Amino acid sequence: MSGKGNCFDNAAVETFFKTLKAELVWRRSWETRRQVELALFEYIN
């Protein structure tokens, strides 16, 4: 990665969060924060 202000610095992280939201978060409704935490843990692992 290069210096400050390079738009490619966060590209991998932004792609990960976009995929996470598209595949997991936007497809369900959550009743509790704990449900979200467990689902995120399972998705990442």
C-alpha cells in the first residue's frame, strides 16, 4: 500500500464490507444485536 490519500488503500476492506452486507446483512431482519454478532462471527469464520 502506498501513502496517505491513495484511493486504493481501503479497496480490499471496502470490498469485504460490501460483500458482507450484500450476502448477509441486507437479506435478513434482526431482532437483537446478539443475533447479528453470532451471524457475523459465523460468516467470517
